[in-house]
Amino acid sequence: MSPKSIPSMFRAQAARLRSRPMVYSKQDRHWRPLTWSQMERRVAHAAAGLVQLGIRPTERVAIYSESGAEWVLADLAILSAGGVTAPIYETLSGDQVVYILRDSESRVLFINNREQLDRLLKFQYDLPKCLTYVIHFDEELYPPVVEGLQFMSLLELESLGRTGDLGEVDRRVARIEGDDLLTLIYTSGTTGVPKGVMISHNNMISNCEATSWAIPVTSDDVVLSFLPLSHAFERTATYYTASLFSGATVYFAEGAGRLFQNLRQVNPTLLTGVPRVFEKIYMQFKATRERAPLLQRKGMDWALHIGRKVSVLRQQGRAPGRLLAAQYKIAHDQLFAQIHERLGGNIRLLISGGAALSVEVAEFFHAVGLLILEGYGLSETAPVLCVNRPDAYRFGTVGLPLDNVELRLAPDGEILARGPNVMQGYFNLPEETAEVFTEDGWFKTGDIGRFIDGGFLKITDRKKDLFKTAGGKYIAPQRLERLLNQSAYIKQVCVIGDNRPYCVALIVPDFEALQIWATEEGLNHRGPSELVRSPAVHKLLQDEIAEINAQLSRHETIKAFHPLIDAFTLENHQLTPTLKVRRRAVMAAYAAEIETLYTRAARVGWRR
């Protein structure tokens, strides 16, 4: 029988696993565990503390923090008190945090450290009146005096709860029904203000169940978590499904900058990631091959050739013959094992989400013996709709629909979804909610796709991102950007062409790769600004674009480009928290450069 709520699911798993480590975080340069029993006890005390602070069932409590054991503890305490969690990306600016606090009407806010508190207090006079408590994870943080706000540490909250009514926490957990609100997930969006997606306990639990049917996980699995738990993908896939539903142990990485060091320390069996992580490993392999002596390069090419032959057979459900299997073992020992070790040496499955994964990258990983299972979903669907399975996968697709999800295509190709995981709506936005549902109750994803090869879903583009050139031709910019991002010398790209005669691109080069190339070419340079002005670098990038243009229809080709020194980032508001390009913000920031591109391209012409 399925649990009715996330706290019930957690309690059932804790009763089963007791002394097993649930989560690990790095403290004082050592990995410190919290067992299931320890977490259960601390959650009960923190939940009782929230009850003592006056939190009532269905009231919202926000978490503005990096991922870690404390994030999990806070979330489970909020839910065990009958509350609703409102996660906030730790990278958001103070004014964006204030907006979410006001919109969610949060009574309490959990934060991690002084930096986040200072960021928030710059807008202290805009904070909602309903916010009365700030609870911090940093025990050494000395809070300021702020009228209307009371501060306490997480340990102080737990201490308060130990003097409270733990029986009331038990009663609140028992009263939670499946249709009760679990969380508000604020969609980042590439335009406009964020909307609070209302996800119920049943929305989430049904998604955990169906995802675990597709990709079995056990309590023997170890997962390294490095994506933010405020992201719907990481929260569902790693925290709720792998940990709470299946009992796997979760390690929280020290940050993206130490991901590969942590992988070698933890040796996980599962890793969820975004395509950029896997692309980086592939690009490093390509760069190593390019710099290798001729004999070594030939050896790498032979190994990859053998790996690709085995990959094709495995995709067909066939095993390699004796000779090929022996050759593959040599290739693995001499080359592929090094790539496995980079990921900790114990990986059995890689799971990719959040953006489209390149077929080239997926095929490379499979050739070296690592299967990446790409999936697809949205915050509004809790979030998984489709995923490739270990025994049923097609590269270039997002897999088959989950067993409890129905998908269909609208006449214009938009993907429509129906299932127990689809949201209740947008918080306090009935008109916006009605807009994303059809009259017969199907959720409009906003993505364009098609079904191939027995029901595998292939995403072709984002409906809202499609634009039409002045010549009346529709362009899918994300597809062009994915192709351009395959270049080892291009880090980020934004394609422009809406109501224009042709497409142009703003390109952020991969300066690390460019500097290596420039050194090998004997070019003198003093940093990124000189590199982007170099005629040789300009020709290199132009040649990279020309290779992509050769794969495109004439109306899709990139006619001109402008290299940028500054990357698209969260801080300059040119990326969403899920690292998607905010096209309008980029176009506004570089309006002059874009106009110059069009006038220059029109003046000198462009050959495909």
C-alpha cells in the first residue's frame, strides 16, 4: 500500500533502515553521516519546534539555502508539521527572494549562512508582514536586530521542539491526505515573474513510484547529489525517489567546482546531472585526443571504434562475439577505465535531465561502457513524464512515458500530458492555470515533439521559443544552440532571428580551450579580450559555425556572430536558475552588437 504523504514515506523507510546512513555532508574535511534514525529524531524535534512557533497545517515555510543534510531536515520538518515547503534557489538575488516570500505568504524562512541573510536584508523593508521567523543553519551566525523578525538556529529550533508536543506532530502526519499541498515550486521562466506550481503529496508520490518502476533503485545504491534541491528534477529524482522511496544513501557534493573530486571520494553507483556535466567530460576527451602524439591518438581511435561496435550491438539487445569482447576488454583496460574512474569507478547508471542531451555525447558514453538515461518533465508534472530505461532506450529521445502518464500531441505538435503527477495549478493564479490546460483536462507542456520507434518521445523544440524570420520561415533556436554547443571552443550561445532576415549568434567562447589552442598555434595573447579580437580566433570560430551550417537548411544557417567576453550568468540575470538562457535579457543587453551584426552581414554578405 502506497503511503499517503512524504512524511509517512520517510517514517516507513526510517523504520526499515534505522542505523543505515541516510545522508552525508562534508564537515571539517570529513564526510559526516546522519542515519535514518538520527534524521527521524531530529525531524520530529524540528517539526515540534515549528508547531511551537505557531505554524499551522497548509501554511508555507520557505527554504533559501544550498543543498545538504540541513535542507532535507528542514523540508521533512516543515512537512511533518503539516506545512508546505517553498524552496528558493540559493543563487537568487534578494529582491527575487522577497518576491517569492511575499507571493507564497511564508511564515518562516530557513537560510544557510550570513551571505544569504545579508542579501535578503538589503530588502528588509519589503519583506512580507507574515514572515516572523528566520531559522539559520550556521550555528556561528550572529543575527542582527530586525524589527518584526525573530532569529534562531536550527539546533535552537530542535531544542524548542524537545519541550513541545511530539504527539501533535504524529497527529498532523496522520491527518495529511494525498491531495493536500506538499510544495510550491517557483518556475524560473525565461520571461516574466515566477509562478508557484502547486504540487500535492499524491502528485509527488505517484511520480516517485512510476520513476522507480522505470529505473529500479535499492538501499544498496549510493548517489552523489550536486544539483540544487530547489530544482524539481533533483528533488524528485535523488531526494524523494532514490532516498525516501528506495532507501539509497545520498552524499551532498561540496559544489559543482569540486564535483569530480567528490566523485572519486564517494564512488557513487548513480549520478543525476545536467547535459553540461557530461558534455564537459566528452570535450576533455576530445581535447586530450587532439593533443596526443600520433601513435597514442591512433590507439584512442581504435578503442573508440571497438566501443562503438559493441554499443551498436547492445542497443540491438545483442552481445558481442568472442573476438570483439576480447578487443573491448583491451579498449576498456587501456582507455575506458580512465573515464570510469573520473566518475568514481562504480557508476552503474547516469541520469540526465533539465535540458536536451546531445546524441553524440550519449553515444560516446555508451561506447565507453556508461549508459546515460535521458528523461523529460516539468515542474508542473512533479516533474518526470518520460525517461529511457536500462533495458529500453533510444539516444536522441527522452524515452517512453511513465506507466501512469498519458501523452498525446496537439495538432501543432505540442506535447500534452495527463496523469496523477500533474500539478493542481499555479498558486493564486486561476487564469494562468486555465491557460495551460485544455478543455478536456490535458496539461499543455509548451514543448514540441513527436513519437518515434514504438513510442519513444523526441523533443524538437520549445513552443514559446520558436520564432519566424522576416521571410516567414520558422526557426527552432534551441536546436541550433545545441549543435553549436558541441564545439569544443563554444561555451554558450544565443541565436537571434525573430522577424529578422536571417539568424545571427552571440557566442561566449570556451576561453580555457581557446587558450590551449592559441598556445599550440604560437599566438601571443593576454587574456580573453585579446583572444576575441584575434583574426585567427575569429576564423576558428567561423569555421566551427560553418561546420554546423553545413548540417542545416539554408534558412537556419548562422550568417554572422559576435564573440562575448562575459558569460551568461545568474548574477547578470541572463540565465534562469535552471541555467537556461533568458533570450530577452541577452538581446536587451547586447542590442547594439546585434544591430551591428545585421548591418555588417548585410553589407558584406555571407556564404554558406
